[in-house]
Amino acid sequence: EDKVVQSPLSLVVHEGDTVTLNCSYEVTNFRSLLWYKQEKKAPTFLFMLTSSGIEKKSGRLSSILDKKELFSILNITATQTGDSAIYLCAVEAADGSWGKFQFGAGTQVVVTP
Amino acid sequence: EAQVTQNPRYLITVTGKKLTVTCSQNMNHEYMSWYRQDPGLGLRQIYYSMNVEVTDKGDVPEGYKVSRKEKRNFPLILESPSPNQTSLYFCASIASGDRGYTQYFGPGTRLTVL
């Protein structure tokens, strides 16, 4: 059975700290892994990863995929209170066509002033 | 403005009364999808559609129907809602390109079935 597991479930950090979120997966016919940020509304897209070892970076956020060990890391450096959100990881399986996504339960990040 | 819209945003109904949640996107995307989100379970895919008249089941399709008669609309139908379908529902569409693809989510519909 396909599964996507995120850890930790939640964490609280102080502004300026670095946060590392983990997403491990077991999916048949892996195609891609995506990260989203969800505040009190709909998720917003952060990164899409398809190849191992290539880091995607956007400002203070970066992510890397390890297809051999079946996990991805999302890093947030110099955290700010605006980074407080639920971070979701999703894996796409290629079952003939594309578009079937399985999400993890998310990691809730709280950044305190 | 590029967007995915859902209606209604909030709905309280009773068991067994058929309802439809509409979803519309103005970006000419071929791919659309429905998810439900429950505490501790993350987002779970209900149905998705690769194009007009093409739909596929996600992980939790039981109790739901969809249709894709035109590219911009992808309604979610609950023929006989039950309390276990109380959830937050998101519609999404995907833009694909050379750099991969981006999934755009609607604002969500909070459904309560009594």
C-alpha cells in the first residue's frame, strides 16, 4: 500500500531558528514529490522534485529529494512568524497516466517571536 | 485573475439530501482534482480528471461522483451524504510546463452533514 509519512507532526521554534521537515514515502511508480504550505486557507505550491540530489531553492526555503532512500527534506532557514503553517508533502504515482497524488498528514510549524 | 473557485464555501446539510459542490477554473487547465482534508489525515484525493469526459478515482472515491462535461468545471456530487463526509473539501487544477507543474487550489468548502 502506498504511503507518505511526514515528520515531525508538529514543532515550535523561535524566530531565526532553522527548521528541517522530513517526508518519506513508499509509492509504486514514483513520478514526483511536491511540497505545499497551508495557512488558514488552501495549500499553496512550494516545490516540485523529480530528480535525486538536485536542490530546489526559493529564498529561505529549500528542498532536496533522495530517490534511493525514498525521502525528501524541506528546510526553512532564519524562520519568521509568517512561516507558521502546516507544510504538506505529496507524492505523485504514475499509474499509466499522471495525476494521482497522495499526501502526507502534514507538519505543523509554529514560529514564536 | 487566474483562480479556482468553489461554491458554496460553507454548507450544513442533513443525511441523505443530495448536494453538489461546484468547482470552476479560468486557466484552461486540462487537469482538475477533488480532495478532502480531515484532521490528522492530510489531504486525500477523491477523484481527478485529466480532461473533458476523462475521470479517475483517487484514494477515497466512495460516496462521491464527479463529471467533466467542459474543461473549466468539475463538480463534486454527493448523492446521499452521510456524517462521515463532513470535511473540508478542496478543488484543484494543474498547470504543466517545462519546469514541471503547479497545482492551484480553490478556497475550500467546509461541509457538515448532520
